[in-house]
Amino acid sequence: MLAAYLFLCILVTNAFAMAIRTLIVQELDYEEVYWFIPYFSPLHFYIASVAGIHLWLLWRSRPWYVNCIASAYVQIGLIGGYAISIRRLMKESFEPFDVTNGTSGIYKNPAFSVLNWDLIRRLKRARRPANYEMTPLLADRK
């Protein structure tokens, strides 16, 4: 899962930098005016927060219900990521090494699938304690 960790670190950094850049400069690579331009910076802050919470889930095991809340937040972000990558695959042009167009859908779908698989695996491993106490996730494993 080192690759997922590195991918999330890069995603947090790039999404946060893009959000700050669009807050300050407010210029984009789009020639036409799209409906999502005013939401570009807040969406990138959201992407950075989703990737940061997923990093937190990789780094720390918490009680079952805390992991469920964080996992639901990350899952909503992954569903949005799938939707955007599918939109890019269907509606944007393809150039092999330009990741700002339809090609990014090819790269992002497998990456989001791996992150989704990891999220589901972590939730399946975590079982709600019978006594509902704040116990660490992996306390019973040896």
C-alpha cells in the first residue's frame, strides 16, 4: 500500500496547491466558460481533505464508528472522482502524456479502484466491538 500512500500524498499536495492558485489567480486552462469554474477552488479543497482523511485512515486505526464516518466521507469523494474520470473519458480529447484531458480518466480509474478496495478492506477488517468501548481496531490481532 506504499503506492497508495505516495499517490495520496501527491494528491493532497497538488489539490491544495491548485485550490490556492485558483483562489489567488483565478485563471484556468479552459477556453470556454463552464458551470463549475466558480466551484473549482472549493472542490480542490474538498479533494485535498478527502485525500488527507484517507491518509489519516492509512496512518491511524481508530474505533469502529470513527473509521465508518471517515470512510463514508472518503467514499463520497471517490464516487465524485469516478464520475469526473468517466466524464473526462467520454467528453474530452485524448493526448497520451497530457493528464489534464481525457487521458487522466485512464490513469485515475485504476487508482481510485485501488483506494476503494483498500477502504473496503479496512472496513471489513474492523468489527464493531461487542461492548461498544473505544478499543483500537487491531487490538485483538497478534
